[in-house]
Amino acid sequence: MNLFAAIKLTSTFFFPLNDTLIQQNTILSEVVVTATRSESKIFSLPATISAVNSTYFNTHLSRSTPELLMGTPGVFVQKTNHGGGSPFVRGLTGNQILLLIDGIRLNNSTFRYGPNQYFNTIDPFSISRLEVLKGEGSVAYGSDALGGTIQAFTHNPKFDTGLRGSVYGRIGTQNIEQTGRAELSYGSKKVALLADFTLRNFGDLPGGKNTGIQRHSGYGEQMGNFKAIFKLKNAEITAANQYFEASDVPVYHKIQLENFKVNQFAVQRRNLSYLKYDTRFDNPFFSHINGTVSLQNSKEIRESQKNGSQTFTRENDQINTLGLSVNVKSMLSNRWNASSGVEIYQDVVQSNKINIALNNAKEGRGLYPDGSTAASYAIYSLHTYSIDKWQLSAGYRFNLIGLSIEEETLGTSSLKFRSAVPNAAISYFATNRSHLYARYSRGFRAPNIDDMGTLGIVDFRYEIPAYDLNPEHTDNFEVGYKYQSRPITFTSSIFYNKLTNLITRVKVGNQVIDGYPVHIKENVESASLRGFEVDLEGNISNAFKYFGNFTYTFGQNITKNEPLRRTPPSFGTFGLEYAKTNFILRPEFQYAFAQRRLAAGDISDNRIGKNGTDAWQIVNVYSTYTWKHFTFKLALQNLGNVDYRLHGSGINGVGKSAVLGLRVGI
């Protein structure tokens, strides 16, 4: 039975239930902020947005932040290695997806094209909610939101709770995970504090029945967070620090397929400190003001050595990012509200490389030009106006971005880019249960230091600097329909995204360096992405609900007249959930179709190859039980022990396994 037949059968079977016995569904009643930078219910927004909340997190024993998004409508998660995880939204990933945490950009000027591991640097235990805005985000947040915007919100400490603490542990079969975590919080009338620390170890990942243990894939992590909120007369001040470090993370496919003795992220570290001020006024033009000052440090040490080689290479990159943003919410009338503001970000990049051979170390240029800087200055305004059953939305952003690239031989290159992008939408609410909308948004991604200054081996190419690049752009069109009632909620959308001026790697004749073909980046391609998403949730009774989603994406490289690289296959999830006061049981069926539509770059990518990726189906079961101060959690993964690989990944998915968690709180 296919998915659509299953949805039709399920809907027919469950709709006759007495409406008064069924609880209100939640997927459209969630309050989110990412789309408009102010609080709105998903149902009322003229956009496709998914929210994943703490209830879902507490039920699932997802290993990492990217894996928290597996099963989310419209989000496909690729894994180059076990310590990574790159979310695809509307067929795009890497530096073409904007990542935020607590309103602060995670993307910096060295974010790479294609899959990367940076979303993995957010502590999954610290997250209270994830929001995925699909197809847009450039007007509200700036560069990089070509495919969409993903924002993580971390837990806030609570007032008037006194002193509380908890410890949490997880252990998995076949040595797949050992996690220990401690939390401490304090809340009075005026002050709320929260602190935590986590140590984790992941053994080599077991695959399905024919894969076995995938050697050289395990690694370790440690992370700690602190947040304090101070309540003033008409305002709140938040001070926070987030720390994450992963160590000795092997790049699995490099070791297995490219003759490397060592190829790993020896250190992947991120440290974010920020200070927020939030206040409200009885003034229509300045009803709510919040400002944020942030300092983020990202450090990456990569180590590599080929089999039979005497040379051990260590590359060290560090990016310091200073951020400032101010957002003003205005309630201009009963029908008209707006969010407007300014944003400033500045990066400083330090990069070097050391080659060690026979105890002789030689330092040289790193992957990026050492001392380079990038700065972004922006103003924006987003407006919503309601007329009877109609709602109009529109926004505009002006962004100025400047790069200063330091090269020892070529000197300093200074470049400036200007981008002005709008969005607009119209909604029609036939009833308070039904919402039809159409929207247009323009996105941009300015060239960054990774685009313009990279020198060295990237994936299976040798890349050289390129200083003649311009911003990429998208024009995204979407039509959507949302329906909510007591027995069922349903959301669907059809989208078309035209990408122009795309930056892509172009082969430089027949040049070869260190055995790798030489490439340079140029603005030479255009492409399109089209597809649709459906998401369904319904109640069977007060305790039972069913859910399902399906995503289809078709990507085409117009310039080359071939499929767009790394386009995900059709995929989805459906399942059941039984929930009582202290017990939750959630079996899920996840699947993906085969992907045989391949670009030339996919075929030459040893993570994909000429035969593409096979279809797969897996069954997972999650359960949670709470008794007094104890919470027991159990995840049974891939019950059929299926061999499967997420398209474009460098490692297979986990085989049949179990993870047990225990939390004790006071």
C-alpha cells in the first residue's frame, strides 16, 4: 500500500469519531517566531514551517541535533560522517541553508558549499524547540537562506522554582553510546539560573545485517551551558554561554575509500556568549524591543595522513564572530503589525597548516587566508496587514557585505556586495479552520571567504582561490493550504525555486595537484527546484494519535541540462503515538525512495557513485515512562536490521540496536 492510500484509509477510518472526545492537535497551533521575528501561530503564517518541541525531544533519544530533525516534514539529513549531519531543506544544504541559535547566526564566512558538520555543534539536550522555515529567511535574517532557515532555541531557566537538579545517563548496545549529564537550576522572583555539563562517547557505528561494525567512525564529545535571566521592572536581561567540543571525529569515507591512514576532525569546537535585553512599552511604534550582543568562536583542527606517506598534515582554522542586532515590534493598529531592525556581524579568520615529516615541521598557508575579515550590515522590515478574511504580508531587507582577504603574495583584496531582497504573501481564511496562501520571496547568498579564499583539498578536489564572484539569488514561489480541526490537522504546499548566478566549482583544464584535479569557483550556473510536501496529524482518541508526512523534490541544473547535485529522493514518515500522563509509546516507520537521478558530480562522488542510492524502510520504537523523580527512556532502532544509507552520506545508518536512558531529578 502506498503512502497516499494509507492516508486516505486512515482518514476514512478515523473521521467518524465523536468530535467532543478528541483533543486539539498541535502541529498548527504551535507558536513560532522565526518566520516574522515575532510570535505567531503556524496556522496563521503564509509559509511552510515545522516546529519540533521538547515533548518530541523527550520521547526520542536522538543522538545529535541534526538527528533531532529526522522525520521532520521536508527535512532530509545527510551524514558525511558519524560526527556530522547536514540538514537539506527544499533540496539545498550547507552554506545555502541559514542556521540560527537563539536568534544568532551560526553561519559564518567559512561555511562550505555542500554538506557540513556545523549543526552538530549545538548541544541537543539544551534545545527546547527547533523551527524550520522552508524556502526563505533572507529578508528576516540575511545571507544564506536560499533553501530555508533552521533555528534552535535553548532552554530558559524558570522563576520561582527554587533550587533543582538532575542527572541523566544513556547507554546503547554494541557500545554505540555512553552519555552522562548533570543539570542544576535556581529560580527566585527576580533571578533564574540554569547550568549543565555533558560527557559523551560514541563507539564505532554498527550498520545493518550485511554491514557490520563500521570501523573508524567513533568519537567523543563534551559540552556545557549556562544561562541567567534577570527580571527588571519592564524588562529582562539574559546572559548565556554555550560550549561544545567534539574530538577525534573520523571522516569515515576518506579512510575507507581514499587511502587515508588518518583523516579526522581532531577538534571541532564552538563557544558562544551573548547578552540580550528585552523590554516592552505601551507605545504602538515600540511595543516590544529586544537587542542582542554576541561573541562566537569556532575552532576546527583537521588532521590527515595517507597510507605509506611520511607526511602528517594538521590544518587549524579559527573564526571569531562579533554580532549585534536590534529588533523592534510595532503594533501600528488592530490590523497592522511590523517587525523592523538592524543587524551587524563581523568575522575574523585565522588559518594555518603544519606539515610534519620525519620530525621536521613546516608551517604554511592554511585552507583560508590568515587574517581575513568579513562584515555584514543590514536593515530590514516585515509587515502584516489583515482585512476581514484576507491577510497581506510583505518585507524588505538591504544588506551590505564586505570582505577583506589577506594573501601574502597577492596582497589584500577588498570586495563589497549589496543585496536588496523583498518578500510578499497573500492569505485567505475561508473559516477559522482553513487557510489558503500564496507567497513570493527572494533570497541571496553573498560569496564568503570559503568561496573566494580556499586553497587546498576539499572533498575529492584541489581548490584554488577565486576573487571574481557575485551573490547567488533565488526566486521562490509557493502555494499552500492548511486545515485544522479537533480530529485532524493537515498542511500542504507546492513550491518552485529558481536559482541564478550559482557559485560552482569549475575544473581548471587538466591541472592536477597532489593527485587531485584542480577546481576554481565561478558564477556560471542556474538551476530550479520544485516539489511538494504534505503533513498530517489526527487523533484516534484522547490517548491515541496518528501522523504522517511525505516530501517530493525535483532538482534540475538548467545550465548543464542534468539533475541538480545531491537532490534528495522522495521520503517521509508515518506512525502512531499512545500518550498517557506518565507513559508514551511511539512506533515510527521511516522510508526513502531510491535516487537514480544523478548529476555528473554525484556519479564521481564516492559517497554516491554511478548506481545512486537504494530505497530503504526502517521501523523505530520510542517509549518514555515517568515514576516520581525517575524518567526511563528506551529507543529501539532499525528493528529489521536493514542496511541503508541516507542519500549522499559517507556512512551507513545504524543497524538493529537499543538505547536506554534514565533521568533522576529533584
